[in-house]
Amino acid sequence: MNMIPSQQPEPKPSWASLRTSRNQCRATQLYPRYDRLFPGEPVAIDTEMVNHSRNEGKKYKRVGRVSVTKISGETVLDVFCFYPKEDGLKKTFDPPKFGVEFGDLQPSNGAVPIEEAVLWLTSICKDRRVIMHSARNDLNAFGEYAADIFRHSDAIDTQSRSLYGVRNLPDLALQYLNKHIQDVYHSSVEDAQVTGELWVLATGYDRDAAFQDYMIGTNMPALGDISRKAAKQPRSHQAQTESAPTPGLEGQASTPFPGQSSTSQSGPSTLTIHNYGTIVGGPAGQATQKVVITTQKPTWASVAAKAKAAPKPQNYEQW
């Protein structure tokens, strides 16, 4: 019997990142995280595209995936987009390594309508600098939606002459950041992060300083300033004063019920407590209380309490 195991060919590496089946969402942030941005903070945007054609005409690119990241690298939005069906409209896909496949554009896999993505992007980009690499390609891919998205933002292209010129992103990432990107597949999240890093490297943008300027501009003190201010202002030590007697606080003994008591009592020893309230003051919140104690007639409650507190006799066994 041949015990040598059969040699099975090793499976080829999949171009699709983060996918274990054809019915799985590969996007990483399906809803915009506005809370991760402070007003005016720059963002970086990158897209992956899908080929479209009308009536078998010339192909053109449209956005299939769009990613927005902070300059520090956190993801603000990352979604796949699908378009409404149109007569004569046909879409084709580039090889899987370019980041968009047929399954990615299915609503059941997390894809969102392009109109919804445009609304999110418009809100994110408003009053911000938007960093892109080869911005013309991305703007053309957004088509008629580009004007709405970037109307109130400052779009910056890292391929401009004042920055890096016309060079592809992987070469710039390797030369200036010592990073390898797009080797196996294209990820718009990774490309956006690298685009933001390149812009920071070229401009010297300091996010921490910009955030501090924003906080000062809103007259909101930093936490350290609040702590120092509290330390410089010691609490005032006010003299404690006695308050006037409060009506209703004087405890009055009730008349005992008639009947025989099982416990004998030598004489009237019950006390009435007059409580004139509690005063809280001082830096540490000390409490003082004025109490006046006067003798009062015995009550059944006092007799029972005394009997309960009396020590019980102990019997010792004799051996």
C-alpha cells in the first residue's frame, strides 16, 4: 500500500484582502466617524475604481471604494459604493488586485448607495484641506458628484510641483517613508494613509499644535491649566456658626402604655434628646452637631431597651 501522501498544489495567494469568502464585507468603517475629527483638521482621501460603459461605448472609471483617513492614520470612512441600475450601463472589473470585485458592490456585503456616500463625504470634507494623490483621477471618478463633495474644501494634490511632482505613490512611499505598498493588492485605506504622511512630511504640519490652537481659539482651557488654577486657589475656611433650632427636630417622649412590665426599674432614668441640627463646614467637610440632653419620664421603650442591654447571668457547671 502506498503510504506516501499525494502532493497537492499549494493554493495561490488571494488578491482579495480581508476576505475569507465571496460573501463578506471588506470595508473597515461603514459609517462616518465625525467624532474623530476636530474642525478644520485635514483629511486624506483615496479611491478604488470600477469600469463603466454605456451601450458598449468607451469605458470610464467610477468610484467603487472610497476611504477617508485622518493625518494621523485613523480611518474616518471606508465603504464600497454601488450605483442605481441604468439601461445600457455595463460595469466591468479590473483584476482583483486592484481592490474591487463584484461581491464588494452588493448591498448584502455592506455596500452603500453612492448618493449616501456622497452625503457623508460632503459633510466630512466641508471646511477642510483634503489631501489626494493624483487628484484628477479621483475627481473624474466621482463625476457629477465631485462638485458637491469638494465645493467647500481645499483639495490638495501631492503630485503638484510644490510637493512631489508627477510620481506614483508606491515609489514615493518607499523613498520617503520606507514603506512597501500595492505589492499584492491595492487598498484605498493604506493609500490614503500614505498620502497623508507624505503631505505632512512635505509641509511640516503639526496636528498636535493645530489642535491646541483650535482649543485656545474656543477659549477652552486645557486640563493642565484647570489643575494648576485649582491648586492656586485654596479653599476658604469659614467659621462654623450654630444654627437656630429647627422646628420638628425636638424629640418628645410618648406616654407609656398601661400594663405590667416584665423588667423592674429602679427609677426614672430615661433621657430626652433635643437635636438642633447638623452643621457641615470647613475645607474637609467636618460636621458639628448641637445636642442638649434632659431627663424625662420613663417610657416603655426605654424600659425595654435597658432590659435588653442588661448583662445576662452566667451559670457555670460544677465538676
